[in-house]
Amino acid sequence: MVEIKVRVQIGAPLEKVYDIISKVDDDPKFWNLTKRIRNISKKQNEIVREVVVGKVDKCLQKITLVPKEGLHVLWTKGVINGTKDILLSTLGNTTLLEISLNYKISGVAGLFSGRIKEELQIEAEMAADLIQEKAEGRPHSVPMEERKSWADLIRG
């Protein structure tokens, strides 16, 4: 079982943060392991969809939107089974975003659960940062590093 928790305080009202996380068709913009989404059904606050994670792994999700509180994702079929919860709460003029992942990884991927846990932790932290940047109206910035040629790496 892989359990991950990430918290971030966002300098934006709860409604604005909820508007971002509730647009679940935009998940690939925030969750880098999510490559493609195909919605199967939508009714009221419930969405059933097929998600491709990684290069080719298809999973089935059932998403329940809880207006102004967050969302609950139940992974029901595929290499990931378990839940992803994104919860929002007001802290004065800011919003606390909490991400909680509880996954069971199956198949060949299960053999690499240590490495996968590390990747999922990075993904959750990055998603929280990207949601924070969007909600606060800051441009996404990627730190630039000086690139070295292969010859420089051998010599030094």
C-alpha cells in the first residue's frame, strides 16, 4: 500500500481553488503521470472515466465532486486501485489544499513499489505546486540549469 499526503497553503479564496481542481478534464496539466482521459459517463457530481497513466496503463476512475470542499477519486480497475482525495478548507484569506493518496499498485509495477511511491510523491507535490501557482495567478516557472556536454561530464 502506498500512502502519500501533501499539504499546501494557497493565497487565494477557496472558491477559486475549487474551480481549478473541479475541472477534472484538466488533470493532465497538473498530474504528470496522467497522459489521457476518456470520459465514460457524467451525471451531476459523479464522473466515470478511463485514464491512461504512464505510457500505456489504462485505469478506471469514479470521481465524486463535493462542491466547495474537494473531490474524491476512486480507482477501481487497472494497475492502481485505491483513493485520491483532494480536500479544501479556509484559513483566513487563504485556502489549505490537502492531497491524500492511498493506492495499491498491482501487476509488474507492483514489483517496483518503492520507486513508484517516490514518483507518486513527486507527482502529488508538483500537482499541489501547479494548483497553487494557477490559483495565485503566478506563471509556472521551471528552474534552469546550465547544460553540460557529454565530454564535460566525462572530464569532470
